[in-house]
Amino acid sequence: YLHAIADTVAEVGGWLAQHRVDAWFHHEGAMRVETGTWQSEPAEHSTAAFLAARGEGDRLRAIPLEQARSIADSPRFTAAFFGTDSAIVQPARLARGMRRVALERGVHIFERTEMRALERSRPAVVRTSHGAVKADQVVLTTGSWAAGMPGFRRSFGVIVDQVVATQPIPDRLREIGWSSH
């Protein structure tokens, strides 16, 4: 299971390359930080301990706060970790690329149409205020809000990521101590 999840990161990179989607995919891993004790895991039940017990301890390692602050300088950091199985994409570029590929394959996309109900039948029926759509497959793109919908609560794990979206400002980011390495 652990390897299957990690392999999906490389598979995403392969899919992006195959379909010429420039989503600024970076697969160098990612830093995870804690800013308070409420985020800390008990050491014996931590993700790092779980991985170490399975001989996979190199996948998530604690890093000194000084090193974390050399990447993203914040006085609020209380602990930092580096996970090798993580990648970063630019979400808007990813969405536009996925949309282009879907349209090229003949997929019909109904944007800005509120789903009122989903009937899990064969075919599935998506009900809107303007009618209904039947489809063999339905892709829901509701994000973390789906975790609050009946029938989806046990299907989603909500993870919080912080992303800053601006025009490219590498000089300013270096000046305030934020970098990608």
C-alpha cells in the first residue's frame, strides 16, 4: 500500500509528460512543518515510527529547525520533516492541462453547474437544477468539502497544504528566506 501510494507520484509526472501538460511538476520531495504541539504525533505512533518499523525510515525524516528555516523561514516552526515521496504541481496549470486532455478525448465537461444529487446507479445519474446527466463514470471535483457529504465521509482524508500563488518573484522569495531547496 505504501509503495502504491508513492508510485502514484511518479505516475502523475509520467502522465503530465506524456500529455505535454506543463504543471510545473517538481518531484524533489516536500517539507512538512509543525507550528504547535497540537500537530505533534506521539512518537511511538508517528508516521516516522510506522515507516521505520517497516524499513522505510528514509521516506520521512526529521530535519533540524535551522535547515527548515533555510528553506522557509518562520519563527512559528516547532518541528520539521522531509518526505521524499511528495511532489508539487501548480494547481491551475494542472487543471487547465487535464481539461485540455479530457476535451481532446471527447469528454463533455459541465462547468459551473451545481450538482443537486448523485444517484449511484448503472448508469449513474447526476441531477442539476436544469436537468440530469447519465454517465457510466462520474468524476467529482469537490475537494475536501466532499468529506462532509453523506456517503463520502469515509472515502476522503483531508490534508491541508499551504500554497502561495503570485507572479514569479524569485528575488523577493530569496530575500524573505523562502526557496524550493
